[in-house]
Amino acid sequence: MSLSISSEKYKYLVIFLLGFVGILSSVSLVPQLISLSPEPIPMSIFWVQVISVIQSSLLLLLMVVLGCVFAKRVNLTTPIIDRLCGVSTHLPKFTDIVLPAIFGGVLGGICLLGFFYFMADFLPIDFMQASERFTPPWHTKLLYGGITEEILVRWGLMSFFTWACYKVCQTQGSKINAYHYVFGILLSALLFGLGHLPVAQLLTDNPNVYFYFYIIVGNAIFGCIAGWLFYKRGLECAILAHVVAHITLLILG
């Protein structure tokens, strides 16, 4: 029993450390964000970076705990991490994780790019110009976007929303159904889209309804893909798909 508990704790530590790597990769993005602010920052860039890491780490810790508590209650999994940490003896087939992730990531990247071109004529001019100058490092896109965001949104929020939907809708003796997962996928994808607004708003002084629609819906589209992969194949599949989506955008965009 003690071995099982130790393995579970080790698993949660691994998930946190994976997300923390992504947080560290975003530190170099802080000077770019500060340069977009219309108001001067009353402290050095170094301290802004320190505060940013602390705040992001606390949020990550909260989402890791949420996932730890609720994911297993609704059978949302981390199959590869479970095997590596000794929580499970089962190792999924390589193709069961990688092929859906590549397909979902490429599909997501193409959808995001197509949605951008579809919306481009309706977006604020200053947003379009600033977007060309605002270029997060590739490693931040892959590590923070690919790993940390999936832990925050899918592992933490989606697990909780799926469980909450099940608890609200369940009847005595009922089992968890597909619509519980769909609810969790859609709501977490919506919040994923909303979560991109604070940075996006720094890129324009004239946001319009098309701007908000583009940021929220565009990111939510991929959020639905990643959420479905988490539901069907596990967190690692969603993470890899997110990484592949960013690589697709880097190549095609």
C-alpha cells in the first residue's frame, strides 16, 4: 500500500515538474510583454520575471491538485506517466498515443491557420501589425503552450468540470456518460480561449467583436481537439498534439 501511495505522489510531482519546465521557458517572454504595456512598470524586469514564475507556479500547483483529485474519479488518465512512475504496469501502444496526437495536432494547426486567414480582414489593423512583431520563442510555444497549458486546462479544469457535470446530473447508480466529458471538453476549451485574451489585448488599442471572436473561438477550436484526445487517449496524447499544432503553425505560418 505504501508503495502505491509513493508512486501516486511521484506521479503528481512529475506532472508538476513538467508544467514548471514550461513556466521557466516563458520567462524570456516577459520583456516582450512589458514592452507592449502602455504604462511603465515600477520595478525591474528581473523582479517581474520572479513574480511571474511564482504566480504561474501557484496556479500550476492548484491545477495539478485539481487533476489529482478529480481525474481518476472520471477515468481521465496519464497512461505513460503512470507506467513510468510505477502507478500502472500497463504501457499503451506507441501508435495509440502518437498517431492520434500527430493527426490532431496537424488538424488543429491547419484549422487555426485557416481560421486566421478567414478572420484577417475583420481584425484590428494594429493587432495584425503587432502580431507580426510579437514573436514568442519557439521553445516557449512548445513547452509552455504544449505542456503547461495542457496540464492547467485539460488535467486541472477539464477533469474538474467533467466530474462536476457528472455529480450534478447523476442519478442513483448512474454511470458517467459521454455527455459529461463533452461538457468538460467544451467548458475547458471556452476558458482556454478566454485565457488568451489578456495577452492578445496588449496587441491592440481598438478591439472589436471580431477580435474577441477570433481569440476565443480560434483557441477553443483546438481546445476541443485536445480535450477529446485527453478523454480518449490520455493527457500525454493531448500534450503531444498541442506541440505538433505549434510545430505545424511554425512550418506553415
